[in-house]
Amino acid sequence: MSVGGRLIEILPVRLPESGREVVRLWVVDRPHGSPGMADETCVYAEPQTSMPEIGDDIWWQAGAIYFDGDQQHLKKVGYSFSPSPAQASGSRKTESDHA
């Protein structure tokens, strides 16, 4: 599983365990020299006024998610995870919305 990549989705969600409002960020990372498969990973962040945009490169470490050339960061909530079909449903802002 990657620790960053190109942002393809931004989705506001409520965590079922706590009811906390967060933003799910979904990234695709294609390792160098890997022509086929891409690694997809999601991570939750606290919403804030300054957010990355679809197509931006983001990465995370410990409790922070970095974007804008490492000039800005979000507070990471929990652990990163692999997306599943059940998590992929719902209304969301995707890369095709910005085409």
C-alpha cells in the first residue's frame, strides 16, 4: 500500500463509529517502472478551508497529509486503507468532474 499518490477523489463522509465529519482522499500511485497495475489507497483528513484539488500529488506520514509541494498539510484521521467496492459508492467529487 502506498503512502501517497495522485488525488482522484475527495469525498466528505461521516465516520460510522464516532459520527466525526471527515474528508476521504483517494489516491492512485503507479510505481516507477510498473506499466500496468496502480496502487489505490484512501486516507481520512479533517476538513479545512485549504484543501488539495483533484489531480494534486499528496502524501502522508504520521498524523499529517502533505500537499502543494509540501507547503500545506491536513491533519490525518486514523490509518490509510485500500478502497473496496462498498466504500466506493456514493456521491463524490472525482477526476472526471474537473475535465
